[in-house]
Amino acid sequence: MQLICFGLNHKTAPVAVREQFAIPKSAVRQGLANLGDYDGVNEAVVLSTCNRSEIYAVVESAADDLASLKQFFFDLAGNEEDIDAYLYTYMDEDCVRHLFRVAASLDSLVLGEGQILSQVKEAYALAREASATSTVLNTLMHRAIKTGKRVRAETRIQYNSVSVSYAAVELASEKLGGLEGRHALIFGAGKMAELTAQHLVAHGISLIYVANRHMERAVELAARFGGEAIPFEGALRHSLDADVIVTSTGAPHYVVKAWETQQFMTKRRGRPVFFIDIAVPRDVDPEVSEIRGVTLYNIDALEAVVDEHRAERREEAKAADAIIEEEVASLEDRFRYLSLRPLMALLSDRCERIREREMRRWHSKIGELDKEHWRHIDHMTQMIVRKILRMPMIKLRKSAGTEHEQFYIDAMRALFKLDTLGGTGTSEMRHHHYRHEEQ
């Protein structure tokens, strides 16, 4: 069994590549529901955001099953282009460390941003709904979420952090020499659009147009900021006075096309306009940038703005790294004896069967006792079993990952006759049966 992370992010792939491998939630649900079709891939969580598309998986063997995991990735994205130059693979401890850094926002475009932790939680929830996780990934994802929260609680990494939407507005303000008295158009009405509207108002924008496929959501967002909701189709025609246009929809295709932007600019008599496309996949056709009077930036262009603020959080990042290394070491210790848990379950089950059998025998011999007396007897016998098993369990845990591990496994099976438990099948089959029962 091996842990593996496979995917790409903003550090390894430009937005033109990332958008080709952005994975919608519907594809995640369908893919995880059919995880059994991919040989060797036992558990999986899919994390797809504007800046990354990653699969965290448990495989039988990385050497044998990487091709199967890669095919799963391509099937999720609906794309099989040759992108090996942009992909990365992290295994075992490196996989754990990478996920913890992601959850703590140390691997984000915007160091310290808070949205990624929610996205990790959502990715895990989708996997749980699809029954695509078990003991290993459940343990890993719970610890990753805990680590992300701990970093935010014990460091100041989120302070002075800029969001993507803030960076977009900051860039527009810088290029236009301020936003006071100007008008803006926002495509989209989700969380990113809401944050963008907040930052535009804070920078002095005087009017915000909101265009969204669901008009009621556009009306709601526009009303919140004293703006105006306009139809999604033909939005440019209804906002000819917009100086800044920010797009952040979840559309799988371009929502701003070159031909309609050309008409838009003709009606504006060439007056300059500033486009910022912070969506992945991109909302604005790249050909728009070739139209006279248009300046177009995508999400990758925001990195320079973000870098201006990164130095302020580097010291906090060092403290966050120390927390992550502590959590990685702790989780590795726990994983070391996961392989022994099936045997421990066998041992516990063996003793419980004996206890229950003796309880039934004495129940018939002793005769009638009230429920309260039997409750006390039941509790007493449970405690006796636990105390007898305590030392063997401690010995097993301490042997995990050491040269003595196999010795104790063999000894426990022989001493407690665990290989005869269940009556049929090999001991290995029963071992795996109890592993899955436990999970």
C-alpha cells in the first residue's frame, strides 16, 4: 500500500494548460463512483481549484499502478494530451507533506489565503459521499484539515494576505491610475465575484454592473453594493461605460468573445478598457487581447502583485513549516502500525467471542438475574478482557515498523490460534477480511 499525489498546479503549468485539466464537480462525483474500474487504486480524493488539479490516492504499488492513476486523472478531465512536463508525483511521506502544505496555504498562489482549506474540506466530503475513502485517506484528510486550522491559529500567516480578487482590483487600480469615479462590470455572482465587488467599492469604484446566468443572483449581488444587474447574454452591450471588466464564472467555455468585444470597443469609440480574467477555465478569449484599446490579464499575471506582499508573510511561513513537519512525523508514526490493526482486530474479536460464549454458558447455569446484575457482570468481564489484552496490544504497537514486527505477528497468531478464527479460508484472507470490516 502506498500514498500518492498526482497532478499539476500553478507552479508547474500555465493557465492555458490548467484550464484543459480543470475537473468539474460532476466529473469528480462520476469518477469517484467508478473508482473500482481503475486497477490498484483503492482510495481517492480529487482536489480541483483555479490553481491546481490533484488526486490523492492509496494504491497497491506506485510502480505498478501509476499508469492506472494517470488514466483516472485524464478521464476525470476528459483530456489525454501529453502533459508529462507539467505533472508531478509525490509518494508516501512527501505526499503527506505536500497535502499539509496545501491545506495550510503554503503552496497557494496567494500565501496565507483562506479559501484553500474550505476547498480541501469540500474535496474530502465529495470523496466520502462516493465511498471512495477508507482508513488511510480518512486519517490523512482529517489530519490535513487539522493541520491547516492549526497553522492559521498558531501563526499570523493569514494577516496581510491578499486574495486573488484583491490582487485583480489592485492591478486594475495601478494600471488605470486609480478607480475613483470609474465603472466596472463583473461576470459571475459567486464568492469570488462578491469579494471582487467588495474590493472595487473599497477602491472607490462608483458603479458596478453584475452579469450572471441566473438573474436573481445577479440582482442580489448588485443590490448589496448599490450596483445594477444586467442580462448575461449581451452584457457588454449593457455596460458600454465600464472601464474595468472582471470575469470569474465557472463556465467551461469563453463567455467573452473576440467578435463581441470588437463591437463593444467600436461603440466605445476606442476608449480603453481593462479586462481581468480570474477564472479557470478562462472566461475571456485570448484573442481579445489583440483588439486595440483592450488590456487583458489572466490569473497568472496576478503573481507579480501577490509577490509584493509575500515577503511580509515569509517569517510566518517558517513557523508554519515547523508545525507541518511536526504533524507529518506524528502521522507517520500512526501509519506505521496501521498494518497491525487488522491483527489487533482479530485478537480482540477472538477474545470477545470467548467472553460472549462463557457469558451464555453461565447465564443458563446461574438462572434468572435482573437486568441490572447482568449489566454489571457484562461490564466486569469486558474490563477483564481489556486488561488481559492491554500488554499484548502495547507490544504489537511498539513493534510496528521494527525488525521485530513479523516476530510478534507470528507469535500472536500462534499463541491465540488466530489462524483458525473463522473456520474457513487462509489466514491472509481472514486478515484482509477483518481489515475491511474495520475500515
